[in-house]
Amino acid sequence: MTIYQATMPPDGATCETRGCCSVASVRLIVPALRFDADGVDHSKDPPTFDTCELHWPVMRDACRRNGHAVADSTGDLRALVADFPQCTIFASDGGRLYASARVNGSVQGTTVDAFLVGQLRIRLTQLTRTAVGSASGARR
Ligand SMILES: [Zn+2]
């Protein structure tokens, strides 16, 4: 089994799925394959593949169906939970992460979501920071 790392793409990266030019939200880092018994020259495989919000779940699914694990290299979910005790943090079956928070006594909780722990951490940090002045936080 190969482990693919999921990380944040650089600013301005776009989805590499054919026909899609949306802003990329996840970069998949494909490990160099040492296995060559399939007769395919993997040396020219692109080492990374950027996908948008729409195509990432498809890509993640395809990796898993092919027996590859997808690891989030942007952070540890348990550490995030520990850092934001005021939030309820959970992951969907599709691999999307959600955090819902009640900040500064607001009546309505705000939910932010992301595909990567690092992205969720950024959104939560912004949320807890902007909540002081305005209640409209959680922009995507
Ligand atoms: Zn796309």
C-alpha cells in the first residue's frame, strides 16, 4: 500500500482535472513509485496533482479504491480538537472536516468546513478572530 499525502496547494494553483480550471483546494503528493512490474514508466508521472473542492472527493475515492491511503499532512485532527475546545469538530464520510463553534456568546453557532486539518485551523483561527467585530465570519 502506498500513502499519498494531501496538502495545501500554493496560492493561484488550479485544478488539474481535465477540463477544470477551478481554484485548487487540495494538492495530492504522489510518492515516487519504486514498483515497476506493471511495465509502466512511472518516472514521468507528475509528483503532485492539484484538485478543486469538486474533484478532490473523486480523487480521494479513486486513491482508496486502488488501495492507497490518503494522509493529511497539514496537521493532526486531535491536536486541532485540543486547540479549539469551544468547537465541535467532526469529519464526514467523504473526508470533509467540519467545525462548529459558538463564539462570544452568539446565539447561532457558525460552522466552517475544509478538506484538510491545516485549512480548518486557518478558518477556525479567522473565525474566532473576526467574531469579535462582526458576526458575519466564516467566509469561504
Ligand atoms: Zn476541478
